[in-house]
Amino acid sequence: MLVAVSRQRGAAILFSQRLTPTMTELLIADDHPLFREALRGVVARAFPEAVIHEADSAEHLYPLVDAHPDADLLLLDLNMPGVEGFSALVHLRAQHPQLPVVIVSAREEPTVMRRALDHGAMGFIPKSAQAEALGSALRQILDGGRWAPRAALDAPAVDPDEQRAAAGVRELTPQQFKVLQMLGAGHLNKQIAYDLGVSEATIKAHMTAILRKLGATNRTQAVLIAGRLGLGAA
């Protein structure tokens, strides 16, 4: 059970469940070099022993997570090349349920923050947060808690259509998820097969599985269902 243990200047609500070992490995996924540098500084001050690995796009994010499955925390932006909205969060939580994911974003609408939490994020830290607050939030999350501005808890929960879309995305294999992302970008089967280095028959088999898992009847409907996890759906 989550127990409220602290409030910071009435701006955020903190919860705590358990204590975890000191953080040793942290992943940062953000396409802005200056912000990654700022995050590194905050982490270095709060956790001097931390080892940090970085990605600036989805292309680098997924291999990075696969290469460091025992990382203590992933700080993930909602907007960077290949990542828009909550699909990446949902997919990562399904493939790596042991990895706590914290959203660090310039999108500060309460509905966006609430959706991130409902889709499995352990916290939502606005990019406008002061360094001291960010460090405190990271400590709280690493102690097994969740951290988000209080306004997130007052926002409505994710609607049933979006919940169903997320459930479908969670069922996709990593390769099927890549195919869905490329499909959403407007690529045809031939293009997808070439980019992934597989046959068109393999892509067609993936498409059949994607449609079934998303409950879609065609490619267009599959893209629309996946689009419910986009930021524009808030």
C-alpha cells in the first residue's frame, strides 16, 4: 500500500513503499544535449557513484535498455525522434517490467501527467522543476515510491479506449512494435521489410499478429488505435 509521507511546498505529492539499494546505473533518453547535460549534473550531485548511459532517439533507446536490463532507473522524454506519446513507455514497461521509468517532460498538463502514471510511469518530473526538487524526486522513486505534481492526481484517469490500446501494445513483441511504429510513419510493407532486413512475408505475418493483438481489422485502424496513445489524444 502506498503511504503519503511528504509534501513539498504544496506542489508535489510523494509516496513511499520500501527502501532500495543505492542507485548505481541510470539511463537517460532525451534528444536535447543541453538537457541531458543538466540531468547528468543533477544525478552526479545526488548520486556521485552513479553510472549514466544516454540515448537521443528511439533507435538508440531500445538497444540501450536491452544492454542494461538491470539499470536502476530510466528517465524518458515523451518527445524525441521515434518517440511521441506513451507507446514507448507502454512497450518498455511490458518488455522490462523490473525497470522503473520516470517521465521528464516539458508537457506539464495534468492530463498528460496522469496518463503517464496510468501507463506505468513511476513518476512525472516537469522539465521546469528545480534541480533540488528533481534530485529529491529521484531519491523518492528509488526508495520505491512514486512522484508527481499533485495536479496529476486530480486529472481524470485514462479512458477505456486508451486502456484497450495500451493493452494491445503491451502484447506486441519488440519486432512487431517496430513494424507498428513504421506503419504509423506511413511506410509500406516493402519499405519496412527492407529497413528491418527481413522478407515481405515476415512483415505480413507481423501485420497479422499486430491486427489481432490490437483488435483491428486493417492497417488504418491499427494506426488509429495506436494513435490513442499519442499526446494529441489528451
